[in-house]
Amino acid sequence: GKPLLMGRRTWESIGRPLPGRPMIVLTDDRRYHAAGCTVVHSLAEALTAAGAVPEIMVIGGAILFQQTLPLAKRLYLTQVEADVPGDTWFPDWNPAEWALVWEDAHPADEKHT
């Protein structure tokens, strides 16, 4: 699997390593430890830790999204047409600057509303 890059709070919301993929946690706290993950303290260190891979999956939080969006060559986005409570948002981006390669829509149902 592709390396997953996330901030500390995103890691803590997951709470465990996900099998089959390297997990990199970015935090300012130099004493922080995340079992089963590589902990780094800068975006440059995170990119080095990921190694020479074609893609790194950035999975949150908001500050990390803001830092990495200018570096992105591809976006995998899930858009949910619903009002949901939350404290983390993907930064504004301009769809005109990107080429849509694939799109799939699913209507709301009993499980997904």
C-alpha cells in the first residue's frame, strides 16, 4: 500500500496502524510516539520518510492539507452532499486547475444519508 501521511490528531482518531501500508505521523511534539508509525516533525522529513514512491496519500488534518495541496499532482476527493458537523475541512481549491479523470456518484440511501 501507499504511504499514509497524517497529522497527530488524525492518527489519534484512527488509533491503530492500518495493515499493509506505511503510516507517517507529522507532529510538532518531539516526544510524541505512535506505535507502528514513523513520527516526523516537518513536511520535508515526512517526504524523506516516505521514500521514493510515486504517491503519498495525505489523509488529514486541515493544516496538513493546506501544506501539501500546492505540492499535489493528483487529488482523490470524496465529496459528501450533506451538512455534517466537523472541525476539519479541505482547503479551497480551483477545479479549473485540475483535469477530471474519473467520477462516480452514489445517491443517498438508508445507510448513507
